[in-house]
Amino acid sequence: MSDLAGIVRLTLLVGGTATLACLPVAFLLAWVLARWRFPGKVVLDAIVHLPLVVPPVVTGWVLLLAFAPAGPVGGVLERWFGVSVLFRWTGATIAAAVMALPLMVRAMRLSIEAVDRRLEQAARTLGASRWRAYATVTLPLALPGVFAGAVLGFARSIGEFGATITFVSNVPGETQTLPLAIYAALQQPGGEQQVWRLAAISVSLSLVALVVSEALVRRAGRGTHVL
């Protein structure tokens, strides 16, 4: 098993990269679902939240099919760029991002929907374009919720297990994040002490993320109440 510091570093790398990669996609989806009306909106909403309800191993299996060398995405990466994400930390990042996306979208969507549209309309009557009203009114008011969604996504990313182990396996030093390291330690005789250490670190990181997220949500709620 990789050293403890290396496991923590890899977990933070995967979680941080997955969160940053998801942030613009999650925000765009949240804005579309909160502000737009179009045919198929219910279907899009269902697809976005699908990873929350299907078994994570199914998500990992679908990712494996997509990113395998013969898959639609993996084949393009292999032929055009000569890269593969299988059994690499980048693959673990993709799995974590897919699993974290629904939580991020949901938190951001609720934050955007909580902003009073009359404020946007007031900005429009004062001469602001739709995009300027959104950038100067809606976005600042929704920002705590956006940050809360990002923190929740990070917490979900560092706790991801099922999709990751199915997609990129459990490779020490490459894809073995904290949850996978705990699983590996449980399979070894006398690994209880290592499990306790890893579990304590995992719980501590998740707890800090949840406390920060709750503080941001409360701040967003107070700001909306004032408005």
C-alpha cells in the first residue's frame, strides 16, 4: 500500500481537480435548469441526477465502456492524442467528477432559483442587458450557493469509491485514494490500525467540507431573506 501522505495527496489532487473541472459545467447546467424553459428539460434534469440513484458500479461500468480503447471517447483519445485514462489518476478524477456533478448542480440551482427575479427585471429597466443583469445581480447573490455546491462536490469527490474502482481499479500511487486505500487495508490481515488512520483522515476532511458548505448555505439564506 502506498504511504499515508501519498494517499492523502492523491485524494486531494483527484478531489480538487474533479471539483474545478466540474465547476463551469455544473454552473451552466444549474443556470439552464433554473432559468430556461425548453422541451426536454425534465429529461436533462433526470440525466444530470442519474448518478445519484443508480449504483456507482454501474456508472463506473459505463465510464469503462466509454473510455476503453475501443470505446467512443477512449478511442478518440487513443488515436488522436495517444493517451489513456484507464488505471490513471486522471481516470479517477473523471469518475469523481461524474459522481460529484449532481450534488453541485442541485446546490447551485437552488441558489440561483432563490434570487428574486424582480431584481433582474429592475436592472433591465435601468438599461442593463440580460447578461449584464445576470452578471451583476444574480451571480453575486447566488455566489455563496455556488461555493457551497463546489465544497459539496469536493466532499463527494474525496469519498468516491464504487465508480472509481470499477473504472480504473485500485492501483497504489495512481488511483488509490482514501476510500480505495481503506478497502485495500481491510483485505489485509492486521490492517485495522491502518484502516483507523485512513478513516479518521477521511472523516475529518469530509466533516470540514460539510461544515464549510453549511456555513455558505446559511450565508446565502440570510442574503436572500434580506432581499
